[in-house]
Amino acid sequence: MIANHEVELAVPGDATGISLLSRNVIEQGLSWSWTRRRVANSIADRSTNVVVVRQENRLAGFAIMKYAESEAHILLLAVHPDQRRKGVGSALLAWLEATARVAGIDLIRLEVRASNAGAIAFYRQNGFREMHRRKRYYQGIEDAVCMARDLWLSS
């Protein structure tokens, strides 16, 4: 069953939890780059949205998206393992897409680890298409699948 999840803007106090979830879910096997300080800087950055979903006062998932003039880049999106397949990721992505449309964004792009078949399938199900691959993108260790979604092609 998929519950209705409230997406809200992250506050500075969320930086530690977001950085730890990133390290444990996204950055496993890599050097930790999304530290508390880097996440806090993203929360404070006016050209970036950092959003969270909480479940029982606990971080269930988060997303970070940076805006440029006509496109946005999802830098990170993660869901706590025990909250997967419950609509958390879909709620985060829907919020990001709706906000991008309001901002006049035409394209959302992202990278995902080539080994992360679940994430690739999730993004495909949500209208993203593979654009190309970047060899050894992740710290020289793993390839990235570069994906994008044209917002003007979908309603």
C-alpha cells in the first residue's frame, strides 16, 4: 500500500540525517562526498531545493535538486531501505517536477550508478530516458547512466 507522503523543505537540522542516508544508501563503496557541511550548504543555496519526507519523525527520504536557467539537475534522491516501495521516492520526484515546472524548467537531468538497476527502473517508470553513459564517473570506480526528462513533453 502506498501512503500519502508530505514533502517539505529541509531545514539546517536535517543536514546530518541527509548526509548519513546518502553515505549509507547512495555512496556505499565510494569516498563520502555529501558530508553534513555540503548538505547544509545546499540547504542554504537559493538555487537548490533540498526536500525531505518524514515518517514517524524519522527521515524516510530526501532529494536535492539544483536549478539552472532552463534545466534542473537532481543531485541526489534517496529513500531509507525500510521505506522503499511505499511511495516516498515517487512523492519526492513529483514535488521536484512540479516545482521545476513552476520555475519554467524544460529539462530535469540526473546521473545514477550503472549498477543500480532499481533506481534506473524507477526513473524510467517516471518518464526519464537514458541519454548516455559516463565511464568511471563515480570517483573513477563506476560508470554513470545519465538520464533526463523533458517536462514540456509530459503533462
